[in-house]
Amino acid sequence: MSKRCGLVAVIGAPNAGKSTLVNALVGQKVAIVSPKAQTTRARLMGIAIEGDSQILLVDTPGIFSPKRRLDRAMVKAAWEGAESADRLVLVVDAAASIGQRAEMVLQGIEGRPEAKILVLNKVDIADKANLLKFATELSARLEPEIVFMVSATSGDGVADVKKHLAAAMPEGPWHYPEDQLSDATDRMVAAELTREQLYLQLHAELPYASAVETEKWEERKDGSAVIHQQILIERDSQKAIVLGKGGSKLKAIGAAAREAIGEHLGRKVHLFLHVKVNPRWSEDKGLYEDIGLDWSN
């Protein structure tokens, strides 16, 4: 039986559940998730295997109205992720009405030549009475080849999506080794896992005004890794939020991030975090390169 390999762009409005779906399709965590919108900033490829098919899943940032350079770079990355894809998977939050952000996505992919798959996510918490009507209306607009109703969080319906994608991939050699789950470097993943903890543990608006940069990475003879990261924020007033009383919040963020990075690497990690105030971090060209975004937009 011949091998298959293809590119699938997973797109949608912020907080539709794209990263959760990609993780479920891959079978392991490759993209950070949080209840907050706009968690994903760069394009991240998750690699799923189903039978003889390798499915290259591009988890794109949510599409929204960009205001800052970072916003513009994220939206540009999302639409570039859709180009030349063998399938477009549109993830829609079935538990929410079509708001302005979801409408932007719908208008952006209407009439595109790529074959489309519509995934209605969060059906476990959606209004069942309106679900079929919702699916019918979206199908009329997008003309997808198939519609799936899933809960990416629980995994219900995800196996069916994976089987369909596997069969839809064009014949061709696999692009990555069988045991590779993502194209992200360990440095990038480490920074993302720490940023995830900022989202999960800080319930203010701070995460949108912050970034994490891996400054130094040292391999020890005992097999462990020493990682130094800086958390970039825009204002002095935000420093107290990240540090917490007596530095307790930063310690909690560091402990959870260290555990997550260690689990990802499969070895012991010594993680050192410090907080740096830089009002212009979102204009730093090097940071954009580190997270895989185009600075010149």
C-alpha cells in the first residue's frame, strides 16, 4: 500500500478550539491551549499518523481584526498557513453564535479553491436544538466536502476527522520521521510552555502584553538541561503581577513550566525565569524570528 502525505490548515476564529483539535489529532500535546482567545501566536505544525498517511497539521493563530504589529503578523501567518493546503479545516465554536471574528473567517474562505472540511467543535456544550440549523447554514455558505461534529476536549468525533483526513491526503513519501510530532524546536516549545503558564495562572489582561524568550540553553553531563528564560512585559506596573507577593507567582509559574518542559524533553530541567520590562518588546525583530512570525508587515 502506498504512503500518503499532505498539508492541512486548521483555521478559525480565536478560541474556537483549533489547538485542542490539533493536539487531539496528533495524540499528544504539540500546541499550547488556554481558555483565553489568541493563545496561538505562530504557525505550528503538528504531525499526525493514521495508517499509511502522514497528516501535516498547521495550527494557525485565530483570525481577528489586527491592530498592532504582532496582531498583523499573527493574522498574516494564519492566512499563509491556508495557502497550498490539501485541505482547509474550519473549526467553528458550535456553542457560540457567529460573531464578528468568526464572520471574518467565513468571508475569508468563501470561494477559496481548497477543499474544505467543516468541524463544529464544543458540541458537548452546544444547544442541541440549534446545532443542525447551524450546520445547515454554514454548509450552504462554505460548501464543505463533509461536516463533523466533535468535542476536541473530550475527543468525541476526533477519530472520524482523522480517518477522513488520512484518506484525503495525496499519495507521496512522508516528510518527517514516524516518531516526530511537531516541526517546532525544543527552544520554541520551552518558551511556549512557559507562556502557557502565564495564560493559565495570571487572570488579568497581562498575557496579551507579554512574551517569553529562551535566552540560554545548557546541556549538562548528567543529561539534564539548564534553561534561562526571560518574561517580557510592557510596563513596570505589570512586574508585580508576574512576581506575586514575595515572588510566589513567578515561582508557581516556573515550577509548572519546568514540569511541562521536562515532560516534553523526557528529562530533568533546571529552569530559571526573570522578568524584564521592555515597552517595545512587540517591535523586536529577533523575537518575531524566534516564534516564526514575519516582522515586516
